[in-house]
Amino acid sequence: MKLLESIRISWRAITGHKLRSTLTTLGIIIGIGVVIAFQVFGGGLQEDLLGDIQEDQDPLITVQTQTDQSFGRQTVSVNIYTQTDVNRLRNISGVEYVAPQARLSSGDLRYEEGSIPGGSGFGALFTVGATDASLFDASLFNMTKGEAFSAPDEAVVNEGLVELSKDNLSVGDSFTVKINGTDEEFTISGIVDDGDTGSPQPTVYVPLEYYTTTTETPRGTQERAYPALLIGAESFDQLESVQDRADDYLQNESDAQELIDDVDDQIVIQVQTIEETLEQFSNILDQITQFLAGIAALSLLVGSIGIANIMIVSVTERTREIGIMKAVGARKRDVIQLFLVEALILGVIGAIFGVLVGLGFGYIGVSLLGWPMVYPLDWIVIAVFVGIVVGVISGLYPAWRAARVDPIEALRRE
């Protein structure tokens, strides 16, 4: 039997039972649709948080503590980088600045037109970070209005906080926020776009004077200690040498290394360029997306069972037809081909509609969230391939069963 004839007969059988065929492919459509939608969401989130690394970006190095988790290395907050470490890193040749980064315990933020809930619970809508003014020299922080703080009573807010205040906060405005249990009043010196940091949460940045967390150093003294640092090199030509020198100091001579050994031997100090940090974060997002997509793909198993089930029913219903075909000269391989083609068509239809459904829901989702649309072309190809494989595998047993039908017994069926 020619392949085109098999396709024609199979299509006639599929369209002759439209509702049954639709329900049969529904499992494949849902499975592939959810997988594609997850890939669109993951790609959109990744593009939104990370964006493209620009060639003219500043030569930046991040210093963080990390530990191994199921999804790869995860950043943990441990206050181990002492003020002595910061001062010695600043003295390394080629270093332009070292900006400590830390979060502060905060309460509600109050301004003339209203207030914004703060704190550490689920109701908190913003965070307060303490840092050095040099942080805003980095390309990750685009000062859209005003300038970095230069006095203890000045603060920088990001655009997320301005949005949260419904544009009621601007440069020159004053607000009060509770820090470490005390009401502190600040004047906004600048507004910054910090979207490239991968942390779009509404944030107030205040001077390091308000950060009071200390630790006992290996020398027995009390010093302020920070959970993370950002190092700016003087140029890209010096970036690699600065990274190597900073890493050598932190791993072998720093207070941080001695303190980290006392905290947890599973935690390590990571000294990475900003490109390496963003790439690592991107890999973690990829792994989480693949994990969720893998769970969603389990519905493909349900879809394949549905196709196999309906094909077995089809063999039973068409026993007499199969007997006639074999009586007029159809061979076993012709019957197998016929039923495999039918199962294959169902699988391919499910894959195509699954891709369309996934892209549709993905587009709606990222549009509502304001993320860019990313088309997972590799997963679209994989989805169509999976549809073909599911169709073939699901049709194998029914096709083999149809080929074994005895034509004489089949012709006796009504």
C-alpha cells in the first residue's frame, strides 16, 4: 500500500470521529503546551532580569558567599567580609572602588502623601540597603535623576519605589523610615534604575553609617562585617588581574576566610566578574525552568496512553475492514503502516496545536507581567519530535495487533 493511500484512509478515520480524535490529542496538546509556556516564561524572566551584557559595561567583580544546592550553587547571606577586608581590597593595584552591600531591618516608610509597608514579613513591599556611594558609579546602576547621597541624611531610591509611591516621591522630597527600631528621616538625593542588578524590588539605599552589624575578627576585635561586596576595576585590561589578586587575598589572607571556616565548611567565597555572576544566575533559572517543564511533560505520558487506547478501540471497531483488506491482498506491513500513520497523525496534530497553545498562553503571560517575549525555537523542534515519537510508540502495539487479525475470523464479524 502506498504511503499517500495510508494517509488518506487514516485521515478519513480521524475526521470520521472528530470528538474522539480531539479528546485523544488533548493530552498531547496540554503536555506540550505547558512545556512550551514554561520555556516562554523562563526565557522572558531571564531576559527581564539579566538583559544583554553590553560590551561597554563597567569592569565589575562581585564577591559573595555561596553553597551547593540541588539547582547548583546558591548565594547565601553571611556577614564575613570585615571592614579590614574592604580596606585591604581597596589597596589592591587596579581597584577603583569597593562597595559593601547589606540589607537593613526596616519598618514602614512614611511620606507626605502616605506610607509604604516595610519589615521582614510577607506584607513588606520594599527593602532598605546600606552601601557606599561609589556603588552608583557602576553601570548596573543608572542614575536617572539627581545624584548619589553625600550626607548621612540623604538616600537614593530606585524607580520601583517611585512607582510604588504612585510617583509621589521625587528628588528633594523627604520621608521617614524605621531602621533598626529607630525612625530616621532622609531626603532623596537621587533616583536610580537598578534593573540590571537582577533585583527589581523597590529599594531605598542609605549610607553605611546605618549598618551596625559587627562580628569578632580573628584578631579579637569587633568590626562591621558585610554579606557581599562589589569591586570596580579601573579598566577592562586590569579586570582579570584584579579578580585574581582579590580572589588570592580573600581565599588565603582575609578575615572572611577564617570566619567562613567557623560558620560552615560547605560555604565558599566566590569572586566573579559580573558576566560570570549573571551567567551563573542564568544557568540556575534554566535548571528551574527545565525541572518545572519536566514535571509538566508527565502529561505527555497520559497523552500517549490516550492515543494507544483509542487506536486499540479503532482496531476493534475496524476488524471487519481489516479482514476485507487482507482478503484482497493487503500484507501485514500494509496494515501496520495504516495504523502507525493514523497514530502518527494524531501525535503530530497534538504537537502542532500544543506548540500554538503554549506560545499563546506564554505570550499572554509575559505581556501581563511586562517581560519580553522569547521564542524557544529549540523546544518547539523538540515538541514536534516528541509528538512524532509519541505517535509512533503509541501506535506500535495497536498496529501489531491489527496485523495479526485473521481475515476469515474478521469477515465473520458484524
